[in-house]
Amino acid sequence: MKSFFFTLVVIFIMTHFSEHSHAETKIDGFTTDLISHDSPRSHFYNPSETKYQRLQKAFHRSILRGNHFSAMRVSPNDIQSDVIPGSGGYFMNISLGTPPVPMLGIADTGSDLIWRQCRPCDNCYEQDETLFDPEASETYKTLACDNEFCRDLEQKGSCGNDNTCNYNYAYGIGIAFGCPHRTAGKLGEKHVGLIGLGGGPLSLVKQLDSQVGGQFYCLVPLSTTDSTASSKINFGRNGVVSGSGTVSTPLIKGRPDALYYLKLEGMSVGSTRVEFRGVSAGEEGNIVIDSGTTLTYLPPDFYSEVESALATAINGQTTSDPTRTFSLCYSSGSNLQIPTITVHFTGADVQLPELNTFIQAEEDLFCFTRVPSSELFIFGNLAQMNFLVGYDLNNNKVSFKPTDCGLLNFLSHWIVGALTCQHVPIK
């Protein structure tokens, strides 16, 4: 893991509208693409790799990400921002500064930071794109330690000898942006920065809260990531997930506050219910929902009961996974009858079809995408595909609605495009 150290600055960021570009414009909402790590539109796309090689790398990133989250719980107030080399399930486009500088950053529901490497940088890792130059932006300003935004950092910030807040931060319509001037380690040339979408105070969605009120995303299945179909993320008051088939569960505060926690009460395989058991079974929030983690991680004993019920229901000949990532696999050529698995969150029963529970990991390997973990438990993105997943931050709830994300037609008054920056006078 790599560490980043910040100094507080101001850069104004606002959404680009086709008819309005003034800072006082009321934002009803906007929508942009979520670009899969292995999409042809991603910097990380390698056309020479097979889809199975890409999947294996995604599984490996998922394991690293789970370990990273577990470490975050140990030091939730650490001033450093740790990022995993090769990490990121999805990316989104934003632009920074005036004039705007494009950035394809990791869209991360497990982080509350927004940052990009900046000039001057004493010891930055190499990247393909030019370092962002805050001095070239008309909307740049260094903030002092007594500034309200610096105080909002609490334990995560510190005061430098020149009375500047040692945490890079930019503000425009309530948006904070980090501008690291010193980095440790090497992330890789294709990494430009990160767009935090988590529950902490510095994340994009939290800082847009007064303007747009929440977010939802709709993830297309992995089988369509090589096509023109793209996942979407919406920020807006009109982006409430509702209607027939919608179920909602409380969004729960946890440690660290960047992570979104839910309460898992159990799972049903067909009509066979397995009650949640684990070290955190009695906690109010016992599982993290995350769009950047591919797999779903469950406590070992609970996982074993679910796997046993599933194997009994399928009643087929199992086979082993040579990578040892999964413990329940079948031959892809088998005529399997996969039962629906219902995930019982508090107040919400989310029914998952085969698409959300099994994956063809190799040409002749079909595996259950839940794995046991003794650390943090995570509801990953394979389980969320073809659902509208809405985060209502005003009412502290997460909603799920079954949807064909590849065919989703967003309402015409939502602006489809990237975040971009406009000049706003600094007061």
C-alpha cells in the first residue's frame, strides 16, 4: 500500500450544464459513466488478455481490497490515504481547475478522499498523464489552519509551520479535492487519482449532499463489459430509487466512516434460510456494501452453512478451483439448476438470480462467488449487478431495485456527462 501526504488548497469544481454554468445554479442531478477496470475504455484494458485472465485479476484485486479495508478499521483516523496498486473496480471522468484538466479517477465507495498528484511533487510516483498544476488554475488558493474546512478534518489534518493545513483540499460548491505534493511508493503509470464516494465527510457524494442529496449506480453484468453498454452513476435529488420491486435497508455508521455498513440477518437458498452467524452477528452494522470489491465475503461458519444448503439444492458433481479462490465449483458443461439466493438485510429481502451468485471463472469452471473471511465482511459488486443501488444520505438508507442496467434509459433532464470545472471568484 502507498501513502499520500497533503497540503490544504482550494480549487472550485462544478458540474457542467448545457444551459447553465453559474456557481449558483441549483443542481437537480447529473449522471456519468462508471467505466469498468477491464472495459476497453479503461487505461488498464489489455486486449491480449482473455476474459478469464481479466477475471482472475479482478478476484486478486478483490482480495487485496478486503485486506485494505481490514487495515483501515485498525487505524481509521490515519492522516495517510492508502491506495492499492492496480486497484479500482470502476473509474469515472471528472475535470479539475480553471481551465479544466480531465482526470479518469478510481470511483471508490470505500474512500472519502478525492485527490490527484500535483506540482511541485518532491517524490511522486510516475504516471502517464501530466501532474496537475494548481498554480495554473485561476481557482486555486491555499487555506490556513483556522479555516472551517481544515477544522472539519479533525484528527485527519495537521497544521504546518507556514500555517497551512497539511491536507490538500479543494472547495467548490462544497467539494473537497486533494493535491498531494509528496507520495511514497509506486502505484503505476496509469493511476491518476481517486474519487472518493464513501460515507466520510470529504467524499464527493457527502460534499454534494446539500446540492443533490445522494447517489445511485447501476452496474452492467461482466458479460457486457466488452460492449458499448456502460454502468452509470447518478447524483441528484431526483435519483431516488423507488417503484415496484424496490426494497430498502438502513445505512449504518461504522468504523471507519468512509465505509457503508448494512445489517445482514441471514440468507435463504431457495426456501432454506440460514441465519447470520459471525463475530459481528450482534452488531448493528455487520457487513460493508462496496462497488469496488468484486466478491462477497462472509464469516467462515455462516459461509459453510450457506454453501452446504446450496450444494444440496444443486445436487450436482462438484469440481475444484485450481486457483483456490472458490470452494464451490462445477463444470461449466453441467446442466445445473441454480436456486435463487435471498439476502436478508434488515427490512429488505434482496433476491439474487444466478447472474449475481455464480460466475464462469474459466472455460470449464462455474463457481459460487461467495468466499469465507475471518476479517471484514463485504457485499461485493457481482452481487449488485443489474440492480439500481441507491444511497439516500438524507434518510440514511440503501435501496435495491432489479433493473436491466444495460438498457436503462435515464430521464432526459438528468445531465449525462462528466464533472467539469468552471471559474468561480474566490471570496
